[in-house]
Amino acid sequence: MQKRLLLSCLLATPFCLSAQTIVNRDPQISQIVSELSVDSLRAHIDGLVSFGTRHTLSASTDNKRGLPASRRWVLGKFNQYAKQSGGRMTATIDAWTLKADGRRVDKDYEIGNVIATLKGTDPNDDRVFIVQGHIDSRVTNVMNRESNAPGANDDGSGTAAVIELCRVMSKHPFPATIVFAVVSGEEQGLLGAEHLAERAVQEKWNLEALLNNDIVGSNNKSVSPGEDKVIDNTRVRVFSEGLPAYQTADKAANIRQYGTENDGKARTLARYLKEVGERYVDNLEVVMVYRNDRYLRGGDHTPFVQRGFAAVRITEMNENYEHQHQDLRTENGIEYGDYAKFMDFDYLRKNTGINAAALANLAKAPMVPQNVTVDVRNLTNSTALYWQAPKTGKVKGYYVLMRETHWPFWQKKFFTTKLGMTLQYSKDNYYFAVQSVSEDGNESLPVIPVPNLR
């Protein structure tokens, strides 16, 4: 395995201490990240922009303009990549009739999500991981379906990232299933994401994580008068909800009692994305933002979060509102419009890379450990954790993660091959979690222990 030095001090076990620990990069994941191409991403963006507008309600009969034509173009890309998957990947447009709602949908209209499914190689592993972006675009008036709306960055960038991930990852086998989703109708109210999230519920998908990419391709090359000029292609934001609304009624008491407000599914996934993404993508910091989304805005991860799935939003660090939701014009010397020329394609490549690293690491890892508990029956200054093996996957061992209660990220990890560990750290002063680890060193999502009172 490729190796690099981790600057922070990690403890391999409580009995074997070292000043530094070597972080291993899985060669397969390193290869996937290295195959992501600036030129390919630029070509994907150019292809999307060439359809003039991708408004949700744009004309459905034109083969060269509008959202339906662009969806068929993406489907063609997915089918092309399916040929290199050894029969493991299939692609389709999941279409349905969108009913007029008197608000942002003024007539019945056929809509669809473009879905490519890379089937896992382990027939006993039913886990699903989704990466998505939204293909629709808009100008200032959300009902304007006629004017050109390039949508290069919002959200051509997220769509291009999904296409590129499909291009590269379809060549590689993974035990679990990866779904590449290009959803429609975000600008009209998260319509495609609502449909896909509800489908996941109705079909009982074992959906462990969703990465939503929306506005990930610009480093804010120009700004409005009076605003600071910020150019930063070394950081990207990950938005994650802390206390899920669906848990407040029946689990609020336990969450409050044990102080796990900061350890919900979305926040846990965000931490994972940061650790694994930064492991494989150089010169990029994943910045965790502790809220579900930005003020006055919404994203396609939200329908999944509301249904209890682990889902996060990935967005560039400094948005430029001159190039979002704007009529194409030049005014007071400022050029408005979401054009590709304002994008930074190497930044887009890096942001695509953190998606690739996290998806591949998750899909190669075993399932999460089962029935993870922490013994709280006695007053002690140590912590005893117990768990059971995952349902599927070849396990080399387990990591027990630890952090101080005020600390945002996991600070230490302890490896064991056993189904339990006692640490000489007080359960009152730290948070803990347990991960399954594959023979190649790929980690599952962490599982927060449940207090064992009996």
C-alpha cells in the first residue's frame, strides 16, 4: 500500500504506543482517484451546457435543447460506461408524471431521474451507497423555461462529478452496490430527490449513505462590489444535520441524557467523508458545517435526511451569487450568469475525488459491527465496549474510535481483532464508536454504542 505520515499522534493500541502512525492508502482507491480527469469533467460540463436550458419544465420534444434531451444524453453516457463493468452496471431513466401544484409546477409534466446502478459483487451484501447531483438549471425567474440557463456550476458541476465517478468506478468491483443518480426538479422543490428517497423507503433499500453534490466547481473568481475577494480552491464544505427531526419524538430523552446530539447519522457520515477524503485527495480540506444547509436554501440530501438516512451536502467553500440563478447579462461592468468559464476544473476534480474515496472505501468495507454497547452498569474510570461481527464482509478486525466530548473529530483509534475492548479512559469524558475493518484496511461507518444498563 502507498503510505504517508499522519502528523497527529494516533494510538494503535492502549498497550503499544508510538509517536506516529502510518496511514495506509488502498492502492485500488488511489488508482480510482488518480483516474479522475479535469478534461473529462470539462467535457461533461460542456455537454450539459450545450442544451441551452435544463429547466425542469422545458420542452420535451426537442432533441438538442431542454432537460429531457439532456437526461437522454446522460443516459447515453451511463450506458457507454456500463459496457466496461462486466455486466454489473445497468442504467435507466426513472420517469413519472409530475402533477401541477399551482406553485412551481404549472402543468402536468413527465419528469425523470437518470440512474446507473453498479451492482455489488457480494450477493449477501445488500448495502446501497448513492452519489447524486441535480441536472436541472434556472435563471432569475424560477418559472422561466425559455431563456438560456447554462447551469455550469449549479448544478452542472455536481452532475459532471456523478458522470465522472460513474466513468471511473464502473470499471472496478465492489462488494456493495453504488448508485450514480442524476436527479431532476431540484429548483422546483427537490422533486427528483423526493421521488428517489421515497422509492428507497418503499423498496426497503439498505441505504447506508448518500453524498449530494451541489455547486462544487467554482473557487469564486469574481465577486460583487463591496464583498471580500475570496479565492480558495483548497477547502470544500460538507453540511450535516445534527439532531434529526424524525428522532426528536421518540429518542430525544436518550439523546439528551447521553449527550449524542452531535453524533447523528448525517454528522457521523460527514466525519467519515472528511477523514477518508483528506486521506486520498491532497491539498484539500473538508470543512464540516454543523447545519443541514445554508440560510434560505435547500438541497437534495434533505428528503433522505427526513426519512432517516445518512445524507450530507457537499458544496464549494465560497459561493458566487453573480453566477447562480441569474439572467444572462452584463450590468455595471459585472457579467452575470452561470457559465463554465467561471469554474475551476481542478477544484472540481478534487471535490469529485473525495466522493470517490469515500464511496470506494465504504463499498469495500464490511458491514458495520452489530449490537455495539458500552457498559455503564458500574461507576468506573474506564470504558468497556462490546459488539458482534457484521452480517457480511471479511473482517480483519475493528477500530474503536475515541474523542473528547468537545472535539469535532475522532482523535484516537485502537485496533483489535476481538469483539470487545476495555480502555483506560473514562466513558464520562469521551465519546466512542466502533468500525469494522476489511482485510485491505477499509473501514465501515462508525457505530455509536448504546448504553448497556443491565
